[in-house]
Amino acid sequence: MFIHRFTAAFCALAALAAPASAQEALRLTVAAGHPPIFLWVKHLHETFIPTVDAELAKTGRYKIQWNEAYGGTLTKMGSELETMQQGISDLGIVATVFHSSKMPLNNVTYFVPFGPADAERVVQAIDYVQTLPELSGEWKKHNVVYLAGFTLDSYGIAAKVPLAKVEDFKGRKIGGAGPNLNWIKNTGAVGVQGSLNSFYNDIKTGVYDGAFVFMTAAVPAKLFEPAPYYTELDFGSMYAGAVAVNRGRWERFPEEIRVAFRKAGNAYKGLYLQEQTARIKAAYAAWEKGGGKVVKVDPAERAKLAKQIPNPTLDWAKQTGAGPAKKVLSAYMGTVRAGGFRFTRDFDKE
């Protein structure tokens, strides 16, 4: 009798001492080719990951052990998609701007230059366009899941000389990340493939004379040193990529983790835009403090450039298929117009 009572009491005490349920730990690798000086990577570390951690801490059932690999330590810039597809990384940045052949429809904004400079307006339009099966299908095809897009502030050109007139482009070599090279066709300039990671040295060594860039990235890259003239051509804010996750990994996540990731995606998008907006004015001041000059462009000259280039969406439609391209283009430009914006050139109506 005593033994039975002792055993029962011991079991009860053991049950009280044991945790209600063991916490499950997951190891996830987050990767980006760009370093965290750039906002889209910075907010992976500062916003996305802490938001996931905070959401999961509410129940304590799951804890993620993060391995953060940025600045090319695991994947080269432009190779993030393949790294994620193969499961080498679990999530991170996919810069769709570098995947014009694999994800052409996701590059819609780059084929609509001279659009809105307001990044938030572009994000809202992209959020809608991402609901189309044509875009979600591109992510699915490559075994990844879209979580939150990011946009870049309005593009200009940082160069060794001012480029305020269309005639100034003749004979110049301008670096850019693929699709934006279309923005200077028929001007006499030559577009050269490049990236933020290479612009500084390429301009300094004469590979090209300038580069398409946006001010919040031009300053941390110190482009005011080799290319002191920032010509404010206002090509518009561009959707350039997204936070994404390997589809196989995503489908194995418990629903609680998927919910935490979606909330983290929304937080990432909001705080990214907030800091981006705050940084733009400061970036212009820093550009001039570093010795750079801002070159204003007459609206008539900008309109002349917009009219002179071939319609970029025509070649894009040949690549993507006329039907999908027309649907995505109409959805994007129509959504932007619904917000009150008037395009300098209606590429979708030509």
C-alpha cells in the first residue's frame, strides 16, 4: 500500500515538474547577395526575424535558430533564387530584377519607366498584381513562396558628367541591372550590365560613365566619389524583389509558423517603406555633403526622353507571351491610375 502511494505521489510530482510540452527548435538559413547596408537586407535582420521571434514567443511552442548569411557569404547577388530552390537557404531575398528570363512578369515595373516616384503607391499596386495567377505561378514554378515585396526609390543616373538633356547621352556607357537598360535606347548611349555591388569600381575604372541608381543606395555605395553628378531623371520607383521562402520548407511549417511569417512580411513591408521615406531626404543631403551634385531635369526634356525610347513593354511581351503580359501590364498601370497618378507615357495603350 505504501509503495503504491509513494509511486503515485512521485508520478504526480514528476508530472508537475515536466513542461506541458517540449519546445520545438527549427534551424533556418536566411540569405541575401547584397550586404545589410541596403534596406531590403537590413530589414530582414531588424524587422522580419524579430517579428517572427516575437510571434512565436507568444505560445512558446516553437523557436527558430537563425543562420543569417548576407553580402555574398552563402549566395552571390542574383543567385538567391537558385540557392533557395535547391534548399541551400530556406528563405531570404529574391531580387527579381536579376531574373528577367526566369521571372519576367515580376519585372513589370521595370518595363514601365517614368512611373510614380512614390514607393508606397508602387507597393500597393504590386500587392494587387501578385494576386494574379500569372505572377504567383512564376514563384511556384521555381519552388518558392512570395512573402513581401520591396520597392526602390525613384531612379536617376549617377555619372561622371551631367545628363540633363537627351543629347548628353550620346556616346555614354551607362551601367544597369538588366531591364532598366531599355530606358536609354535610341539616345546614342550604350547600356552595360552591372549591379550595385560593382558600380563604384566599374565607373572608377572606366567600364562605364555612370549607372542607373536610386539615391538611398547611391549614398551608402559612395557613388558620389567616382560619379559626382546625380541627374534626377525620375524614372520612377521600381518593384525589385521580395522576401521569399523555399516552398518545400513552407509546406512543412506548422500553421503557427506560417502565420508568424505572414505577419513578419507585413511588418517588413511597412517598416521598410517608413525608413525608405525618411532616408530619401537625408540621402540627398549626404550626397551633397560627400561632394556630389544634384542635376535637375526640365520636365519637357524628361518627356522628350520618355517619348524617344522604344516602348519597353513590346519586347517584354514577346518574352512573356502577349496574353499574360497584357493582363499584368493592364492590372499594374490600371491600379496605379486608380490612385490618381498620370503616366508620362501610356505604354499599355500603344
